[in-house]
Amino acid sequence: MSTKRYRDLNSYLRCRFGCRVQRISLDAGLTCPNRDGTKGTGGCIYCNPQGSGTGLAATFSITQQLQQSKKRLAHRYKAKKFIAYFQSFSNTYAPVEKLKSLYREALTVEDVVGLAIGTRPDCVPPEVLDLLEELNRKTYLWVEYGLQSIHEATLKRINRGHTVEDFFRAVKETRQRNIEVVVHVILGLPGEGKEEMLATARALGELDIQGVKLHLLYIIQGTPLARLYEQGAYQCLTREEYLDIVCEFLALLPPHVVIHRLTGDPHPQELVAPLWALNKQTNLMAIHRILEERDLWQGKGWKGT
């Protein structure tokens, strides 16, 4: 049982499956409506031309990506089971038959016990949700929606390309099919102070969601955000500010929500700022310490019943 002051993913998966379960990030070679011209071509202001893509799809099949990562993760973490995590770009943004083929291929790999599908809330038409519902009856599955902020003005400012209403609709329609929902939030977005970020936490606390991923907004080379930073038009959160907001954010979330992430993993070669973002383990330890010092825990400030 976890001794942490929040419901962490590793403990949750171990309880569910009885062993260490590790996610394997996959690149299916898909794209995004905010990149292919449907809604835009530049993507969000914090994404570089590669987005979250690894380029692996051009060389390795889904099966090969899973097999390669399985060996490494089994050795490093003693993991026995795996979640196939379709991470790069929008992984419901393709014809249904193609998606069906990708998802089913992943599930044929030995010791893969579920699917995690990262996407946008404006990329889940009924036929895709029908497919996910069918798969959800056969395997463990969750869908990850990139919200980033509950504030419409922020979504426009970061060129997100979808609305808050798109997000609410996607969550409702996904939960109607009994599919678990994980929500991505970015802390430190342009124009937002602490209160705006905590308002996002309060809004999530009123929704039927099962997981949350918190990310620090860090600056990557070659992005519109990097240009703003170089011009002095954007300032990163300090380490102290981020840790403070994360702890208060957690306290506003319902205790049953699984916390999938508390910060991001920038590539050192691409990172412009803040450099403290590279010290992931140090930052996580500091979050645990602050929660103890302030006697905070997930759900302490939640107003649910």
C-alpha cells in the first residue's frame, strides 16, 4: 500500500494487477488537427515541429516498439505487465479501421494488459468512441485528454485549437461508455497566475474523471513559446512556485482520482528553460516533503460529497 499523500499510479496498478505494471510509450505515426491544416499548422505554442513524436513509427512497428521497451523496463523496474501507451500526437485522429489495427496489434503482444490512448477532446467522434467502448469490454483501457487549462482565454492564447466545451463534451460521452478518463493539465501557462491554475483543479474536482496528469510548462527549442521567452514576454515558474501550486492543486482533487504524473520529462538537448525541470526526482521528493510539512493530502480541500 502506498504511503504517499496522493493516489499514485504505480501503487494503483500494482493493486489492480498484483505486480509492477509499466507504461510503454508508443509512436503510431499519427498527427494532429492543429498541425495538418484542419484547425491549424503550427500546433500549440509549446510544441516544436516534432511535437511529442519520437519518429520511431517510421522504422519500428507497434509490436517492435513494445518488444524493445519490454526488455529494458523489465530489467530496470522488474515490471511483469505493461500498458501500451499511445502517446505521440493525437491517437484517435485516424480512420477507425487504422486505429483498430493499431490497438489490436498492441494487445497481441505478450504481457500487455491494457491500453492508454492519448488524444485531444476534439478528436473522438462517435465511431471512435464506439471502438474504444468495444475494446474497453475486453481489456483495461483509459483515454487521456489534453485539456491543459479550464480557461477559454488561455486555450486561445496557447493556440490549443479546441474549446473547454469540446473537453466537457468528450468527457461526458466517454464516461457514458464507461471508459476511464485521464486529464492533462499544464501549470505555468501564459497569462495564468496561481488562482487561475487552482480554478482548473476545482473544475476537475466536479467532473467524473479517473486520473490527472500535471505538467510543468517548460520551454523547448524552436517553439513559439521559446520566441516569447527570448523576447522577455514570458517568464517560467520558479521551482518554489511550481512545487507550491502542485501541492495545493492535489489538495483540491477528489481522493479517488489517480495521479499519473506530477511533472514532465523534458529532453535535455531540447530544453531552454527552466533548467531545474531536469531534476525530476529532486522535485518529486520536494513535493512529498512540502505535503508533509503543510499537512496537505489529495482531497483535503475538495468540496465534493
